[in-house]
Amino acid sequence: MANPSPSGPILSAQNLCVESLGGKERFPVLTDLNFTLEPGKILGLVGESGAGKSMIGRTISQFLPHGFAVTKGTLKFDGEDLVGMGADRRRDLLGRDIAFIPQEPLSGLNPVLSVGQQMKEHLLRIGLQPGESWKLRALKEFEAVHLPHGAALLDKYPHQLSGGMCQRILIAMAFASRPRLLIADEPTTALDVTIQARIIKLIGEMQRRDGTAVIFITHDLRLASQISDEIMVLYAGRPAERGPAKQLFSDPAHPYTRCLQLANPNISGPRRGLFILPERMPGLRVLKELKGCRFASRCPNVMEACTQTEPPLADIGPNHIAACIRTEKTPDIVPPPLAPGREIASANIHFNGERLTKAYTTAWSPFASRSSFKAVNSVDFTLGEGEFVGIVGESGSGKSSLARLVVGLDTPTDGKITLAGRDVTANRNADKAFRRDYIQMVFQDPQSALNPRRRIGSIVTQANEATGLLNSHRERMVRAAELLKEIGLPPDAAMRFPSQLSGGQKQRVNIARALCTLPKILVADEIVSGLDVSVQAQLLDLLLKLRDEHGFSMLFISHDLSVVRYLCDRVMVMYRGEVVESGRTEAVFSKPQHDYTRSLLAAVPPDDVNSEWSPVLAEAGYQVE
Amino acid sequence: MRPLPLWLKSGRVQTGLVIIFILGICAIFAPYLAPNDPNEQNLLAILTPPAWADGGDLMFPLGTDSLGRCVLSRLIFGARVALTVAFTASVGAMIIGATLAHIAGYFGGWIDWLIGRVVEIWLSFPPVILSLILMVGLGTGLRNVVVAIILVDWTRFCRVLRSEVIVLRRRDYVSAAQLVGFSHWRTITREILPGTLPLLITLMSLEMGVAVIVEAILSFVGMSVGSETPAWGQMIADARQNIYEAPFNLIAPILAIFFAVFGFNILGDGLRRTLDTRLTQTERT
């Protein structure tokens, strides 16, 4: 079906503007978007959340939120005007010539239909060769995306499959029609790092096979630079910089690109400090009134002229443009020096876990025998005073189960837990009271971790409510103000509700609550995943600062190896409930001993765009259950 | 002046509240509002048509029944029984159902299993038959009507609330509360209950409508309050024999029941739309 025209771009935008028209006021959402995408090329769209990345995908499909409309400029798909075209023609193009891969593989598939039914529906819609059965075609497409046991897959429902497999099925569907344009909106954000590498490689492979043009939307500049031909960095709805991927990454011209790069911890070479981008991207309301450069309020190179007029997108090299009037100063932006490495001389062991094992059993019922599954299997580890220990591993490796054992939300089925010399394995009420002052947890999802019906001031001082100390409202508010100051929130935040805060601010509140009683140990479960790199850098920095003040030690669970490398003194690698490797972070990351550690490390896109990214593409773990 | 809370802005909630307010006024001030004594029999004026029809009497605005009692007065006094039953029975059913739901959902395990099975067995009895049997056992009277409705309908609360409690129980903030040393009681009342409250209020207002109907059924078969207390179900039963001569005697109490149940249901629906956190903003508007 694909009939790529030999000449001319597949997608081109000229001065494209999208505005929100809701209510009486108009707000610009996307401004001055200019780009062309040649057949077979990959354009990476990079930016923080709220930069308008996804809005571009939605503009192409004309699936804009209510009240949003294209108010200026043109958007052409292979010469056809996408904005003005009739709904019939657009419906014809979407899913056939323009394919999508969504962010959440599980919500991309219908949970009540089997994979086969959905595949059939899609294949019949895009049309089959004469005499071809949909089943054979489906199997052929599954084979192309390296899905084993294709025939068995057809009868499965999405919830029976892993996220990686669902994403492969969606990729198979997207490429089944040999589309001319593919829009991949953060296709790997919800997946594990090793699966991410495989999915990215797969998209690249399919794209080369069909000569498809791809728009790859991601928040990860490093990832985008690995797979894209060209990158466009968006800031607050306007391109900040656009250029060839490798050049843009190794020699960024716009300060924002440089800052984004420096805010992300490196995975190889000597550790460096993180560049902390202050505050947040301006909101729509602020943008409307803004005269000068959008980035001026956060830019380290800002000067008087920047705040006067919006800088134009100027050529700074072949195919390389940037919206900055002093690009020559950009390389001068350097990360702050790394905080001096601390010597963990103290042999003061806070936490000691021996042979920790946790088996989960199915729900109680008198009519069924209970089956059990070992989530954590014989794990030994210690936490010294002021020590940050990282746990890395894929989802399902038992990281979170171990965290629940450590804080005492679960009682181990076997093994021994000693807290400051006291055996608290049995987790009796007295043990719990002892534990509570000693160890606290920062939860993963700030959405679920903060009670939406409590005010921030009440949340952060929740611990006082249980102990009976500081019970009066005034005393609690005083303590809340102290805590909010420590974590860098304005004092008036105490009276707000969680829904009135941003994701990064909620995570700060989450940390403040755990710090309220000044515990000796913090357990942090994936507390920076799902946050923008700038917010992540702010939080990591905050944790280090708080350690200097309070000297707590921390068990830091993350799937992001570069973050663990930046933050932790020691690291443990978990695989299927067991610790397969542990040691000093530097040693483990530079000379990994276990195969699994090596494959985890290889799955991270390298810092240097010119070095080969060769993730281990073993198909282990992809078994149809 | 503070802006109205979101739930009070809903037209459905306002409609429901106005209806219930009118009924409440009728019930509380019944002796002042009713033109006649509801039990006074005027055998000289039986089956009088409403005042606007031929042969109507202004003394009996909605006419009289087969014993010459004023229909309007009986309707107004009937609101007392209906509303008393609606409020007390739904509060009682809510307390039992919600308590068990929170225990089952929060603790899980065998307690959850046990409560779940009791609810299932309870639900497998036809509710009207169960309440009739209870009334036969307990004897008539306002208090027993309330007890019967509570015993039949607590399961509704338990079922629906338990699943909501389970959802909230898995939120990290409940784990966080346990970690800072909250007792079970405190965790349930401070962390979980505020989350289930909107659903609880909604269910209660729907339950009031159900209670009005069940009370009408019971008084229709003479199993509710004694014949000396006017009740809407009783009025329907009385009017049945003269359905052709005086259709309005039948229509009036039916309209009253309809009006009350409609008020409670539309209030419940409006509350569900505005208080339910699971509904998105777009669905609300």
C-alpha cells in the first residue's frame, strides 16, 4: 500500500501555531513550528513535560484537546494539507499511512479483546493481499518484530502479556500497513531499561525495512541522540534548537539543550556534578505576557537583551538553528563541581539484614490451597551510617518487596533483621515503635502517596499525630514550616492540598513527611522515575544536601543506573529476587562481574553519541506463560 | 461570601434538596399544615372528589376516602412516617454496612472472606420477603419497620463500600500512615474514611429512596405502622377498593411516593456526579 513519493518531504510544518481557545482568552500552546521530515528519517522531539511534545503528535492526527486549534501556519503530509483535509480522508490516512505507537502499551490495547481479534480488525481495515488470510499475515508481522510463539499469542489477552510484549504487538500493528510516517510518543518510558533497548532497536530495524519516517517523542536527550537523524528541542511550545542529532548532542548551541544534557547524570567516565535548572517552565498564562526569551528566567547566560525581545531561530551551522542570541557562550555552561566524596570510615552499622526471604501467598480461602512465590530470596545486606546504597534491577526483580521488608510493612518469611543492634524481625508492636523513629520510607508515586484530602502541613507532620508529641495545631504548623523550608517549598504551601502542587513538589512533600521525625534510615522506592530530568536533578541534589545536614543513610531503589551511579556509594543488583552482584558503585559499574549487570549496563544509551550502543538483545524472559 | 461548594452548584442536588426540604416541612409542621385531623372520620362526606371537581368541597382539598377522612391531611401526616423511616433506616443500614465494609476491606484475609460470604447469603433472600418475615416476627410499629429495613439493606452498603476501601487501602498514603505509627483505628478514620465518605453519602441518599418504597410496601400489606398512623402505603391499600369511584385517592399517595423517591434519587445522582473522585472533570460538566 505504501507508495512513498520519490521526492519531497513526508511531513512539513510551516509557522505552525496551535492555540488554546477555551474561555475568553487565547493561549499559545505551540509557536512557530517549522520542520521538514524526509522519508526514511527519524526526527527526535525532546523537552520537559509541558513543552508541547505530545501536542505535535496530536496536531498531526487532529486529535487536539477540546478548545485547542491550529490558528496559523500549515502542516502537510506528503503535500496534502493535514489541517484542512476532510475527516474521511484523514481517517483513511491515520492508522494506514500514519501509524502511532503509544506511551502506555497496556492502554494501547483493548483489555477485553484478545490480541488476535484486535490484530484481525486492524489487518482487515488496512486491507490484505488477495487470497491472504489475516492469521497468516498476523503471524508474519509478529515474526518481523521477533515475537515468538505467534500462534499462541493470538488467543492471549493484553493483561496476560508483559509490557514489552504488548509494545511489540503495537509495533507489529503499526508497521503492518507499511506506513510512511510513524509517530512514537515516549514508546519506552513505561518499560524497563533492558526492554527499552530492545524496543528502540526494533523500531529502528522496522523503520529501515520500510523506509518509514519517524517522529520520536521522548524526554531523554541521550536516547534521542542515539536513534534520531535530527533532533528538535522544544521549550514551552517553541523550538529552542534544531539540528543533526549527533552535532546537537555533542555541541549544543542553545543553553537549554546544554542544561538538559548536564542535568542528567553520566553513566561512563568520571562522575560529574548535575546542573540544576532552577524553577519550572513558564506556564501558558505567563508565556502570553512574556516579552523576551522564554528560557531567560532559568538561563545561566541571561543578560539584559534576552528579556527584551524573543530571539529568532537563527542559523548557526548547516541545518542547525537555535533561538538564542549568544550561542557562543553556551559551551561555558559547566556543571557545578561534584560534592567531595565522603569517606565512610564509620563502621557504625545501622541496618543488618541476613538471608531475608519473602514469599507471597495467594488470598485466603478455605476451598483452595494457597500457592506461594518467593519475591525476595535470601538477601544479605547492611546499611552503614550516612551510606547511600542503591538497588537496581528490572521490574519484578523484588526491589520493592525488599523495601517493604526493610521498613516493616511486611514481615520476612525467613531471615533476620537487626536495627542498631536490636532484633526486629518479628515486627511486634514494640519493634514497630522502635522502627518508626529509626526508619522511614519515601514512596514511589506521589499521586498515591499523599492523601488528597489532607493539607500539606498536615501531611508532613503526620508522624507527630501518632506519637502524641507536638499535638497542638500551632506546634505542628511551626514544624511544618521548618520542614517545608528544608525541602525548598514556600511556607504558604502548608495550607494547600496535594492536587495544587506539581509532580516535583509533591515528591518533595513526600520526602519531608519521611524526614519529620529525623529517622536514621530512609528507604526511597523509585522516587525520581517519571519526573523530568531537571526536577530529578533538583531532587537528587536535595537528598545529598539533606544527608549533609542530618546524616541519614538511604536505601535507594531505581531502575535508572545513571542516577544510582551519581547518588549511591554502594550498589546491589537484583534479579528474580536474588542479589546477583553488589559492591562499591564505581567498581560494579566499571567492572561488572555478573552477566546480568553487564546486560543492564549495556542497555543504557552511552553518553558519547559516537560510541556504539550495543545492548544485549537476548530474548530471555520473553516467554508466553 | 464564600463560593458555593461544587456539589451544591449541581442542579440535580438542588432539585433533590428542594423536594426533600418541602417534604421535611410537611412532616415537621403537619399539625399546622393539615386542614383536618387525618383520622377524623366524616361519614357524611365519604369519597368526596377533589375540590376542583364537581361536588368537591373546599374543606377537603383533595377529597376524602371511603371513611370520610381528609386525603390531603393524611398525605401530609404520611410524610412523617415516610421521612422518619427514610432517615433512620438509611443511617442504621449505613452504620452497620460501612463498619463491616471497612473492617473487611482494611484487614482482608479470613475476616474479609467471612463478611463477604455472610453478605452473599443475605443477598440471596428476596429482600421484600425477608422484610415481611421480619415484620411477622417483630410485630408492627414504626421502630420495627426501621429495624427490618436496616437488617435487609445493610448488605448494599457493605458490598459497594468494601471494594472502595480495598482500592484506598492499597494507596501508598495508607502505608505511610502505618509507617509513622498510626493505629488501625486511626488509619481507618483519618486516612480511609475521608476517601469513602463521598460514596457513603451518595449511597445513603439512594438508600433513603429505597426505604420509602419498602415502607410503602410494608404498610400496603398492613405490616407497617398501626392503622391509627397515616402512611402512604396504607392509603393505596385503602383506595384500592374504590379505584373507579375515587381514582384520585389512589393517585395522590402514589404521586407522593414518586415525588419523595425521585427527590432522594436525584439528590444521590447529583452527589455521585459531583463527589465521586473517579469521574473526570469532563464527565462532570
